Amino acid sequence: MIELRRCLSERQNILARLFHIELKDIIKKGLKIMAQLPTPEANPSNLECYNSRLLVDIRNNLLAHIISPEEVKGRNQKIVETVFNFFILLYDSDEAWRRMIYQAILKIKSAEFHPEEEPRPEYWK
């Protein structure tokens, strides 16, 4: 459940909770569907694009750094893996999406992100 925010009115907090509950169900359904897709691997016979294979390496690196408590770790790893697999397959199989995703990656690379606080050490190594 999302935490209540002091700057929101009680009505806004109730609406945020309802939205979160609805969104949570939609996300669960989407993850179930995406979990049925094949797992992309970095070998040339599995993926056509060189950049798709780079995305597989990024996915594997992210998965290697998740160290949540055991009851959360499996769930977090599965969500990251499922979403990344969908993203990689979409990038590899559809040229229009490939161009959009590539442009987004270029924008992210050129963005001047400000340092965020360090992630909690119990969740990330």
C-alpha cells in the first residue's frame, strides 16, 4: 500500500489508494502475460540486434545486484526479469519500437541526472 503523504488532503489520499489498488491488479495481470514470453539470451541465434544483446547484459547485471530480504528477493527479481524480457523482445522484434526505445536511451544518456540518495544496502549491492 502506498504511504500517506502529509501534503495531500484526505480525499486525495483515498483517491491515490484506490488508484494504487486498481493499478496493482493491472500490473499483476500484465506481468502474468509477459511471463509467458520466451527469455531472450545474448546469443546471436536468439536476438537479431546487437543492442538487444547489450540489453540482455544490462538485465543480467541488474538481476545480479538485487539482494532484497529472501521473502522479497524472488518477487523483485521476477518482476525485473519479466519486464526487462518484454522490453528486450519488443526492442528486438519491432523496428518502430526499436527506434523509440533507442531515442529514449540516447535522451537518458545525455540527461544530467542529479545524484539520488544511496539505495538501502539490504536491497541493492
